Amino acid sequence: MKRTVEQLAAFNEIAKALTSTLEVREVLHLVMQKVSELMRPNNWSLILQDETGKLYFEICVGEGSEKLKELRFNPGEGIAGAVFTSGEPKRVDDVSRDPNFARRFDEATTFRTKSILAVPLRCRGRVLGVIELVNGIGNRSFTDEDVNALSGIADYAAIAIDKAKNFARVQELTITDEHTGLYNARHLRAILDQEVARAQRFKHPLSMIFLDLDGFKVVNDTHGHLVGSALLREVGEVLNGAIRQVDFAFRYGGDEFALLLIETDTAGARATGERIRDQFRERVFLDEKGLGIRLTASFGVATFPDHAGTAVELLAAADRTMYRVKAEGKNDVQVAGNSPHPDPLPIGGEGTV
């Protein structure tokens, strides 16, 4: 009776907690906390599926957990993989007698595994992952009551994870440009404020490159907007491939783009701009479609705090410098001068899609 009361109280807490957040990391943290409190296993893990279809350990708790985090395995492989494929819970009282037991536990942990309990995370007819508990020699074996209790936690967790992931997808759509896959101008303003504040606090430089495609309107007028959209998509790929993971690439509007380079001074930003300029010069766009379009771009570089004291001034300085390049012949990279009074920003460049 005491165990039943504890379980009901835990389920009530889990339900309240998981419905109070739409952040995936918070949901996973709550699941981790409640599994540990209610089930008290030696080791336990939450296993999810990555974009390639492989299963991986999103959360590992207990001895050997660091080694488990490095592993990837296929659905159907081992006990957890079998549960993921079947969508049914599985309890193994003595893993030494189970042919499906994966050797990964023997290799990753120093204690001898005795009992394993794995239940699926099911939501709307799909299996999202698996919660797996492990007890070692000398510890109790899992019971049918444990199967029911862990299945209850898994049901709540699956619903919460599904909601959180859907929310994350919606959030991503609101900050991503549909044509290029880059971040949009709305997200640029939010990120720029944060990064300028961080640069100011830690006294490191922050650079922005503002660029405009040369002659994009001609492509639109000649080949139509569908080709223009495909061209923008390739431009997005070039820009994404030219920056580091810590940097940001945005489509600002029309054929204008912005790059935010973290902890990068003017010299580094100019070198990045020149490298991308050269890539544009050398690349044949939409070659696979038989169009063979040549394209160049004009680049304006500005750095905080050298050329601007605020986020607005940094964006304006880079934008203004880019327009100077356009006026002086295009297809070049220039660095901003010092100007305390930024001009208003126009949105969009040559042609829009």
C-alpha cells in the first residue's frame, strides 16, 4: 500500500511537472529526476532515435554512463533496441540467460548486470524512445509492479516529449527563412542584442558581415521566381558552410544576408568576407539544373566596439558599408568607418522572393 501511494503521488507530480514546460531539456530532466526517485535503479538511461535512425543514450545515470553516451546502435539490437522495435515492455531477470542481451553493458560498466527492465516511450502510435533500468548482482530483480510503474512514467514522458518537440519545431519555423534555411531577420535582431551584450560584458570583439547579391534581379526577371528561390537556397548553403558552428547566418530580406561572427575582430571578419567573395566568384550556381548561373556579392564589414557601440549601430554600419561597395562597383569587401549616427536600415535588396 505504501508503494502504491508513493507511485500515485509520483505520477501526480510528474503530470503537473511535465505539463508545466514545453522545453525538451526540462522535460528530460524531470523524467530523470522522477525515475531515480521512484524506481531507485543502479543504472538507468533514456534512449532516443537520432536523425540517421540510430538509437543513442540521451540520458545515462549510474556507473559507466560516460561510456554509454558514446554508443550508437540499431533498432532491434539488444534489449532496448528490441523494445523500441516491438513497442512492448521487456523485463529480464537474469541477463546471462537472455540471448538478446547486448554486450555493451559488460563493456561499459564495472558491475555485473543482473536484471534489466525496458519500456517504450509511446505517443500517438509511435515509439519515441525507451527507458531502461539496470540492477546489478546483489540487488533486487525488477517485478511486474515495476513494469507497471515505469510504463506509467513512460506514458507521461512520451506525451511531454512529443509536445516539447512539436513546440520546438514551431519555434524553429518562426525564426527560419523558408527559402534558404538560414535564420530570418526577426531572429537576427534577438540574437544580435544578446551577442552585443555578451561582447560588452566579456570585452571581446563581435563582427558582422552584411552582403547583397549582385544582379539577383536579373536572375529573377530572366528565369522566374522558382529559379530565384533555388538560387537563394544554394547561397544559403555557401554561407552556412563558410562559418563556424558558433557563428550565425541570416537572410535579412530579399537578396540581402548577414553573418554574425562571434569573438571575431575586423581582420578576421574581413578575411571571412574575402573568402566567401572568392567562393561566389568561382562557383557555378544551379549547374545541376543546367542553368550555370554566375553570381557575385558585395560585402560590408563592421565590428563591435570599433565601428559601433550598440546592436543597431553595428547592423547599420555593416549595411551602410555594403551599399558603399555596391555604389563603387560591387563584387568587393570593405570595412566600415567610424560613424556615431547610423542611417535608417532599408529591408530588401535587388529583387525579392
